Amino acid sequence: MLLGISGSMRRESNNTAVLRTLQMSMPAGIGFSVVTLDDIPPYNQDVELCGVPPGVQRLKSAIEASDGIILCSPEYNHGMPGVLKNALDWVSRPALTSPMKGKPVLIVTSSPAFTGGVRAQAQLKETLSGMLARVIAWPQVVIAGVHDKVREGRLVDEASVKFLLDAVSGLAAEIAVLARTPSATAQP
């Protein structure tokens, strides 16, 4: 089971549309659900000490139950959106016991710009590295000019969809390798 996390809360989000398109295009045998970050409050350790908020617990549980993650993020001001960074900060707690630890992750970014969100990709890789997630080794999946490639809530650019599905195959292969080598995800 794969989990898609959209880094945008916008109702007409291009990133959520990309994930929904993947959901409808997944090869047989690969389950895929999509979550948004609408109910994740700003990270505050004082709140955490009183108990993990329900939205955060739902996200952590969904991550724990998944075999791999597809993060789909826009690029805001040359980086990842604050809502996504905030959610990752919540999920990273407590340190070294995050449900993202050892979890295979595929990063997808999109932007109206021709760069497709490459700077957000770099920030996401750095943050995920700090969480000990396993960002898969794959060519960067960026969707440039995304505003022209999404119509009626779907990614309609065939080349982008094919590239995404190839990357999902790479993620599935990484998950299969990890399943055969349980020590790769064992706790130290």
C-alpha cells in the first residue's frame, strides 16, 4: 500500500490532482490512498507534551500502515510550502522513532515555472534525510508548467503521467528489495 501526501491545501491543488491521477492510473495490485494536510496544526512542543493532535496521529498512522510514500509538493518561494514542512516536523517526533524512518519515499514536485519545483525537491530531500527516510534513487520527478497540464482535477499530460508511473515502479522495486532484506529497516 502506497500513501500519497499532497503538500498543498488548496481546494483546486495541482499537486492533489497529480496524486488523484496516479490513484486512478495505478497498476493492478498496488493500493494507493491520498491524504491532505488540512487538519495538521502548527507544530508546538508544548502541544505535543499534552498529547499528539488527532490529525497528526491520523497522518502518522497512515504513514506507519504504508509500504512507501509519494510526496507531491508545489514550490513556494524557492522551497517547500510551510504546511508540508510543518507536517514533516510533527511526523519526525519523537526523534529517531518517526514512522518515516526507513520508509521508501518518492518526491514529486510541480510548478507553473519551467523548473518544475527543483528547489523544493532539494529541501524535501534534506528534511527527509534528517528524518532517516529512504528517498529512492531516481531521476527527479518534476512537472513544469503544471497549470497547463491539469484539467478538471486530473493531470492530462501523457508524458508526465508515464514518467510518474515509471517512478512509481522504481518505488515499488525499492519496497520489494526492502521486503527481502528485513535488516535494512531494523532499528539500531
